[in-house]
Amino acid sequence: MIAHQTGQPLFYAPQIKKILEEGSFDVLHYHNPSLLGAPGLFALGRGIKLYTAHAHWLLCPTHFLWRYRRELCTRKSCFLCTIHATRPPQLWRWTNLLSRMIQCLDAILCPSLSCWQRHSEAWTRPQVLHLPHFAPARPVTEVDPAAPPYFLVVGRLEKPKGIQTLFPVFATYRQAELWIAGVGGYGKDLRRMAAGNPRIKFLGQKTETELQPLYRNAIAVIVPSLCPEAFGLVVLEGFAQETPTIARPVGGLTEIIEESGGGCLYSTQEELIQAVSRLQHNAEHRRELGRTGRRALLSKWTEQIHVSRYLDIIHSSQLQRMSDPEAGSCRVGSGDARR
């Protein structure tokens, strides 16, 4: 709670400093560090410092850019929105702490262009770079001929993920089931809303190994997110098993579907019903989308491609530090931040 409220690693600082000083690490890479005392945490250590924007935490105290838990954020009202999200407001966000500490970073890495654009508009320093995520290109598993027809949702059970918007569709579309894998704080509400429909099944938490046949045997993966996703890793995981995706056109989801050709986008319930019906009843179309998705995965989003670009970023950050003594320095004033 204190780390959340102060934005500083007050209780963690001695232990973290000891680890960093003894390790003399070349690279410090931050992933979801908010409850470890970020942004004050960024000042610790001397290596190249990278931050991956898995969500929009640098821009939004609730991470989702989901205003008042009901709509996309188009106008900042963070204090009231945070209270509405049943979280205590982070008062440090109304100081210059973030503007100062973010300049301790050498780069912010964004997995999608939409995420990159949002962060680029917010900061002039550090550099904001596009580095897509990757998914292992595992062997395609065998199809289970006994599996019933179903569509698959994978992810955290939270309201901004939009799973509840699928229930009216599968109340009228009776030709396939909806399987939901994952856990989260909105799970009880979702189960209550779906209680009268036996075709909606909650599978709970699944391991990576357990997910592979679930992806493979699904007609399609549905990603109904209401908030702008920073990327959309489940889409790639489905592609690995030659399973297409039906997604709402928000954030990084739009880019993956349009760049890969491995699925389709929908904005209304009518469009979703059309997509669901076509993929279920046109097996050749479904197979072609799935194979196209896997080909795109192998050519654009593999571990090898990601790591090569990642190492290039580290090298360029080292060169930047050599040419600019203030790069990665927390001494730079807050005037370089746009907001």
C-alpha cells in the first residue's frame, strides 16, 4: 500500500539496492513494477534500463484506460475514476515524480503501434520504441474429433475484457458452446450472468500445456476486449495452433488481425454473430484463416525475431549513453515531458 501510494520503494529499497550493487547488471528490465515502488524504483541501479508497457500504467492509474469502469478514456479524470475503480488515488501522480523518474529509463518498449503512439504522445524522453511480443511456435496438436463445437476465450476475468458482452450472443446462437479459460476478480459476476446458459462453460485456470489442445479444437478464439489492449498475446497463441481469432477492433488487436490476415474484427453483436456463423459453417474458410495466422506468427512474431530486435535496442541504448551523458539520467528536468 505504501509503495502504491508514494510511488517509491521505501521498504524494498535496501534489499533492491543490495541486489543491484552486488550483481552489477548490464541491463535492468522492468515488467509491471508498480507495486515494487515504481516510478521511484527506476532511479536504482546503473545498467541500461528498459520498461515494457504490458498495459497503460504509465498513463493510467487503473492500467486499462477504461474510464469509470464503463467507457474508453477520452478525457482525463483520474482522481474520480480511480475512486470509482475502488482504488485509493495515487497522489504522487499529481506531482512531477513520474516526469523525473521516467527519464532514468533508456527506453520504453511498446508491443503494438497503438501503444507506441499513446506513449510517444506523452513523453519526449526516454525514447519510445515498438517491440512486438512473441509466442512459441509449438507443433500443431492433433484435432480431437470428439470435441463439441465451441469458441474459446482466454484471459483474466475482468470487466474491461468484455466477456460479459458475449453472453447475449450465445443466448441466441445455439449451434456452439462458449468456453472461458481464466480467473479474475470479475469471475463471480460472470458466472452469475451466465448461470442460465448451459452452453457457457468456465474452465478455470489452465496451464500452457493444457491450453494447446483447447486452442486447437476451438472453432476460433474470441477476444471481446472493451479497453485498448497493449497487444493481444492470446491471438498469437491461437495462431500457433492454426486457430483464427475474432476480435474487437481496439488497441493492438486491430493491428495483429489486419497485419496477419488470421481472423476478423467485429464492432456489433450482429457482426459477431455473422463471424461466428461463417467460421463454424465454412470449414475451408476457417482452415485458411488459421493457416494464414500461423504463417504470420512464424514470419513476424517468433522468439528469434523478438530477441534480435531486443539486443539491437540494448546496443543502441549503450551507444546513446556514450554520446549523450544525460541519457538514462534522472537529473534531467521535468520540462522534457509533454505531460
